[in-house]
Amino acid sequence: MGFLKIINDIRHTVMTSITRGIGASKHQPKFQDGEIPKIEKILIIRPNHKLGNQLLLTPLVQYLETIFPHSQIDIFAKGTVANIVFKNYSSVKKIYQLPRKPFSHLLKYAWCWVSIKGKRYDLVINGDKNSSSGRLLTKFSRGRFKIFGDVPEEVQTRYSDYTHISKYPIYNTRWFLSQIGHKAYAQNIPTLSIKLRETDIQNGKKILQGLMKNDKKTICIYTNATGNKCYSESWWEALYQELLKAYGEQYNIIEMLPVENISRINFKAPHFYSKNIHEMGGVMANTSIFITADNGVMHLASASETPVLGFFKTTDLDIYAPYGNKSIALDTKETSMEDWMGEIKRILSK
């Protein structure tokens, strides 16, 4: 374990301990009987720079757009990835950008904290109940109503999937709004969406046609992941050979490469690489299934509305599993190659 990771783990433990009680006993402002408080200006706080974590926020934004179609939504994030994820969301008006490395940008970091004091919001939502900085920023912000993220017992009892990181902020918001006079809308939870434009999808189709030069449907694999979420070359090689045996004649089988230009099947499949997230999404949208381990690109595939098979071995499926669009997550410690190929067949047959 590196020195910086040790320091970060200590920081996280200390901050979590300090901030655990923030918001737990907060009294919301009173409002008159019969009043339905106006919700027009909304701030969502998710101070994280990772692609997957910002994509996992998109269902909440879509839900708020449905409930408050004329609202203005600001997002407090870290780094620049939120600008890319929410580029096509007309409701998102401003993104506060915390620097990814606060210790080398102390003034900018401090200014971002101060800047949210310059605007008053009707509703402030902490997008991750386990984020200590998210809790602090929610408390620090100027909002009439604030949702800190703790899941009410009523929500836990009613929804079996409340632990999912994309779903509980919506369940919490739905419950909270019902407590302040708003109708408790019970529509389905939105799926992740990066809101690809038709030009993105057509460009992805053109890239695939240029790569394969045929009209077959496409299976895409992505063999990279971070840390212990990553699978070995032999693991991916075995799966790739099974895919070739079962679908090599009917489908194109391609590999999408990460920015590190790594292939755990040794570049045996036709491959595609891009730094442009919307271009990657356009290619994904033209595939029949996207197969990968748990990572940010898995969530990008979900947000591109393509069926996803996500492999998990360390992280919690209940929290991070892809959902919607026929997607499924599998725990590889409890399943076998036969199970994996069976799920691939199920998805492709639909």
C-alpha cells in the first residue's frame, strides 16, 4: 500500500467520524399548512472526479427534471468530468469544479467552497451519504431544504433496492418531497444516461463499419479495470475464446481499449480507442452487448443505453450493479463460465 493511499485512508476515516452526525438531526424550515414550497433552484453535491460516480448521478438529475421541469440545477463536483457527463442536460446550468488535487490548488479549492455561499437554493441534495465532504458542503450551502443522504427507515422498508448508489438519492428525494407537501411521484427509477445526440450515435455506427466492414451485429468487451477489480489475462482469454466459439460467425467481437492502451487478450480482437467520452458512447450504443468488469466505462455503457454484463468480485453488486436495458451484474466468485455464457445468450436473444 502506497504512502498517499495510507494518508487518504486515514483522512477518510477521520472525516467520516467527524461528519457522521451532520444532518442526522437537522430540523427543516416550517411551512404553512396547505403550502407547497416552490422548488426552482436545486444544488446537487457530489465532490468526486471519477467518470462512473458522475454518471451514477444522472438518474437523480433526470428525476428532478421530471418533477420540476422548469428548475435550474447546479452540480458541485471535482475535476472536469461532470462538464462532459452533463453536457447535453439543458437543466444543468452551473457546475462548481473543485480541483482534483486540493493541496496544490488551495486558493481555488477554498474559493469553490466559498462560491456556493453566493447563491441561495430551494433544495440542496448530497448525492452520496458516505461522502464526508458532501455532508459538510450540504451543511455549508445556502438552501431552504436540505437532504443529507441518510436513508429513512420507511424507504428501507419499502424498496428492496434502496442501497444502490443511483437509486437511494431518488427514493430519499421522493420521500422528502412528500414530507413538505409535494406529491410523491412513483414513476420508475430512470436509468443512467449521458444523453447521446443522434450525431454521436451515427458517428459510432460509422466507426464500427470502418473497423469491421460488414453489417453484422457487434459484441464489445473491455478488459481493463482498476486495482483488485481487474481480471487476469488468462481469465479474459478464456472468456474471449468462449465468445469466439459461440458467436464468432454471427457477430463481430471487438475490444474497446483504455487510455493506457492495455489489452488483456493481447490485441487479438479488432480494437477501438478514443479519449472522447461521447464518441465512446456512440460506439457502445451501436453494440448488442458490452461485457466488462466493474469500472467507469461499464457505467458509460449503461449511460449509452446498451445492454451491459458487468463482472464483480470485490465491489458490492447491490450498490454499483448496472441496471435497465437488459443489463445484469454477476459475482464471479459465485458463478461459472456456464452462467456467464448463459446470461450473454439471454441478452442477445432479446
